[in-house]
Amino acid sequence: MIDRAEALYKPTLHCIDIFDTDRSHYDEALAFASTAKELGLQDVLKLHTGDWHEWERALPADFPAIDFLWIDGTNPGTFQQFWPRVRADGGLCMLHSTLNNHANWQLICELKNRQASSFSDFELVSLLEPHKWQQNSCTLLRKTSAYDPSEIIVRRKA
């Protein structure tokens, strides 16, 4: 446990998008990447232009587990593909627009049923943003399949 706690932690934010429907998103991402470089954080931010599914399938076997995964435009296929890559010892996955989108709500109901009917490898909470009319919610999952509550880890930054 001490070796793990003392291991250097090097977080990385991977942003993946096709950027073909809204050029402004691409411009914003480039501006964010430029700012990260100016601040010396270029190793922390990785901008990828492409399809999520193709990007994930092309990852090497030794790609590190994901600490925090944000899925915008949630669908069951995307969730099923990326969920195994989330860290088993407390990694987080945030799903966007889950309570007012019928397709996403179905996925959340399936996850809640799985959680209630058997030993599950996650905890789940959905949050509503009542001040918004559209895309007014998100669901947070914390993966617990390898979580050890007796372990409190604070890692040093690389």
C-alpha cells in the first residue's frame, strides 16, 4: 500500500471529438490547448480529433486506466465500451443529460436495476439542474470493483 501511495501520479485530460458539426468547439479546444501550453501544462492536456469509438479501439494495451471519464451524448454502446477502462479502485464516470433524455434515462434505469438486484461494481447518483430546460442533468458513477475503503491515498504529482 505504501508503494502505491508514494507512486507519482501524472494526470492527463484527453479530449476526443470529431469537431465536424460545430467549428466553434474545435476553435475553443485549440484555444484551450494553446493556453495549456502557455501554462506549461501541455503534457496534461491531449487533444484528439476523431471518433471516440475508433480512438478507444486504437489504444495500446498498456494505456493507463481512466480516473475521470466524461461522456457527453451518453448512449449504452459508448458507456459499455469505455466503462471497462475506468479505474476499478474509485474511478469516476460522469454521464451527461441523463434524466430528461429518454434514451439516456433508459440506460440509467438499467444501471439502477443492476445496482439494486445484485452485487454491482459501482455507486450511482443522478443530479438534476432544475434551472435548465434542456440537458439539465448528469449521473455520476464511482467504480468500486477494486476499491479498498481502508486505503486513503494521496499521490504526489509527477
